[in-house]
Amino acid sequence: MTYRVIGPFDRYNYGDLLFSLIIKNKLDSIGADSEYYGLIHSDLSRYGAVKTLPISSFYKNTVDGDKVIIAGGESLCTSWADLYSYVNGFFDFIYGNRFSKYLDRRVGIFSYAARLLCRGRSKYPFAFSSEEISSTVSIRFNAVGGAALARWSDNKRKKFVDNISKSEVIGVRDHVTYTSIKSSFSELNVELVPDSAILMDQVFHHELEHRDVSRQYNLPPEYIFFQVGNEKYTDLDVIYAELKKLSELTGCMILLCAIGHALGHEDVKPLSYLYERAKKESRDDFYLISDTLNVFELMSVIKNSSLYIGTSLHGVITSMSFGVPHVALNKSIEKVAVYLKDWGVEGLNKQCNEDEISSHALDAISVSKKHILETVSLQKKVANDFIDRLLR
């Protein structure tokens, strides 16, 4: 028997790489055989990630009796087109506009094409039944998100839920996904559990022990980590003014550091603009790490910061895991909103607008590390217990 772990970890987006690493750590600890799959073959091991085989190999390699784990992320009902656009530049060029995405939502033409290109067998890449993959296997969902289900029609949602209803374990990470599934199939056993990335302080403490990224980049003892996704902002000039104000009020350097590098994420683009603004004003309180850090270096930089500000859900979860105060930027990012509602720390569980960055940041800094760690300690126990059951 082999554990077949599948998910969106074939592109460099910090959060997506974490799920497979945590599952791999747990599986290695019990001496289990495991293989890892994305849509495509990938080797991001230089960034600390697992290598992935393509989903076509997943179908070919999986045999009766295997255990399949959908490793996590907002991947429960994500389309073939959305996922493929993050790993194929030409497809992203064609699909990456509002009209194409609207057309795909209506008739599925781009998802059909992406599915053919990947030789996919199921309607959704990471939500399938044993029948769709032609093997009698045990399917387990690890703390996945699917907030979009709430916007689907009752009929469409019911068909989707019926298709995954024979899964052995279904863990979801937010109440919106949980309620959407239960409304279509009330008897289905669904568990509401924290994102497994909350365990990173426990799982990766050895990997972080000898990493001194602060010395490598000559970072000061206190700095504020800032990140923003390339499609997750409205006005960079407003953001710059707020960060400049925050630096002046706190005396802390603003560290601009990318978390998302995959197509459609590309944090370095807006961060470079902010840094150039600061250079034009001859400011020395903004610093840009333009290098592509590996997963553990990123983790270390956030862990050692005085405050995290950003649009990344897993930037927030990293901060929670290590007890770092945090500000979630952009109220329109639904997956962050629903996660914070369920698992956020009191005083840190609200998103802010761009013109509210400095005020929210000053409030966040007053929240102690002790309070954050006490709040998330129970979450870590729940997540650990769930993964233990997931792997049985």
C-alpha cells in the first residue's frame, strides 16, 4: 500500500508547498511509502519542496488498496483552468483575463482544454471519486478549502458533494466550506479542522534551527515583514504612504519579501515598485529581498519579524504558528476572511483596507506573543489529532 499525496504543489507558492512537506514529515516518521503528485512534473527541491509526478502518472500508478490524500489548500473545487494557468505561461496568457475566466465559468471551455492537456479523468482536479480514477482506494481530504461552493447553485453543489461522499475522511478548514457541504448532504461526516500549516513550528524546528537569514541579509533586530500579491491590491501609492508612516511611527525597517512566485501571484512586481518609490526618496528604512527564498528561509524571516503584514493566508498562518503579530491585508480575499473568522486570534482576526495599514499595525503590535501562542495551542492539538487519523 502506498500513500498517494496530491495537490497544488507543482508551482512555487509558499502555502501550497507547505501541505506536502507537513504530510511527508508525518509519513516519513511512520516509515510509510509515499509519492507526490501535481498537475505536472515538477522539481522545486531547491526551494525545499517535494518533487511531483504529473497527475497522469497518479492515475497510472494508483492501485486498489492505496490511500489517496488531497493535501490541502483552497483546492477542493478549483477548476482545471485555474490550476493549469499557474504552471503554464502560454495557457496563462490566453486564460488570464476576465473574459476568458467568465467564459470558463459559463461553459468550461478552458477547463476542458486544460483537462485534456493534463490527461485528466475527473471533472475537478483534486476532488474525485474512486470511480473516476478507476481504482478502489481510500480518499482523504486534509483541511481543504472550498469557499466558492457557497456561491454555486444547489443542484451543482449537490452533484459535487455526492461525487466525493464516499471519501473516508473529509477535513475542511473553514465554516463556509463545512456548511456548504453539509447543506447538500447533512449525514456526511465532515470535520472542521485548522489548516495543517499551523503545525510548522513543531514540524520544522530542526530545519529552522541553523538558518540565519537575518545575518545573510544583514537585517536589523526588529523589522516589519510586508508582502502583497500581484493581483491583490488597488493602489500601491496608498500602501507606500501607509508603510512609510508605519516605519516613522515604530522605527522599524519595512522588509519587502515575496511569498508567491507562481504565475498569477508574482509578489515581487508590486514589492519592487514600493522599493523604487523608497529609493527615489532616498529612504533607508525599506529593504527588498529580491532573491527567491526557499520555504524554510521564508518561514525563518517571518518567524523573526516584529510584525507580518500581507495578503497571503499562509503568511498569516506562519505568524500564528510562531506567535508573531499579524495584519491581513485586503478585505476582499475571501479565503483569508473565512479562515480568520474560524481560527483567528482575538485582536488580529480582521482584515484591513490599504489606507488602514498603519492603524491596524499599531494595534497588532500590542498583541503579545504569549497571547497568540496560547490561542493557537488548542488548534495545534486539533490539527495533530486530525492528521493522525488521516494517516491511519
